[in-house]
Amino acid sequence: MSRLTFHGGSRNTRDRLIPFCLFTDPEIARVGLNENEAVAAGRPYRVAKLPVQAVLRARTLSETRGFMKALVSYDSDEILGFTAVGPHAGEILSVVQTAMMGKLPYTRCAMLVRTPPWLKALVRCSGGVPSARNQRHYVSAA
């Protein structure tokens, strides 16, 4: 990348997933679309949300403030966006960003062998993304 930049090449962030992380206590991290952006883009979505208190690792650290939330495509299981507020949110974010870049469905995150298993908690403890009958989503009128 530095060779491209320093020797006349150019790089930009268009069409790239740019993560955001604020190292506060608790950390705040986000990548991809949030709910308002998904609606504005006309992207139907489903939401999976889990309080950090439901994650056993957070309890062992006595750091249970926060939540994790994933926006998943209504038509597929592709992750559209992810927000985390809580301990190690930036570390969790990097794994989700990688899954998003690889277009992995959210269900594959439960198969990741990773320590600590924060993402498995989001998929398993929340029961995954709500089913078609019981979900909060946006569907365009078109």
C-alpha cells in the first residue's frame, strides 16, 4: 500500500468497510450499516441484539455493560452491519468485519472457533436472527 501511495498510485475508501472504534469504557465499535442507513439505502434487514450481560466471558470479567447488535439482510444471511458497546468491542469488530468482507452468512459466525467466544454468544444466546414471523425489519415498498 505504501508503495502505491508514495510512488504515484492512489487509494481511496470507496466501497470499503471502514471500522469505527472508540476506546472508552466501555468500548464502542461499529462497521457497516446501522438501521437508519439500511432504511435510507432501501436494504431490508433483520436485527439480532444481545446484552453483554448474557455473555459468560463478560460476567467473569465483571464487565457486563453494553450490547452487541447485528443487522442481517432480510433476503439472505449476509451481515450488513455490526455495533458493539462493551468490553473488547474493537476485537469483536475485527472478526465481524472479516466475515463481512468474505460475505459469510451470520450463521457461520457460530462455527468460528475463537477465544473468547463473543460472536457465538450473539448468534446462539439470542437465538440467532429473528425468524420471518417474529422480527423487526424494514422492507421497501417497491
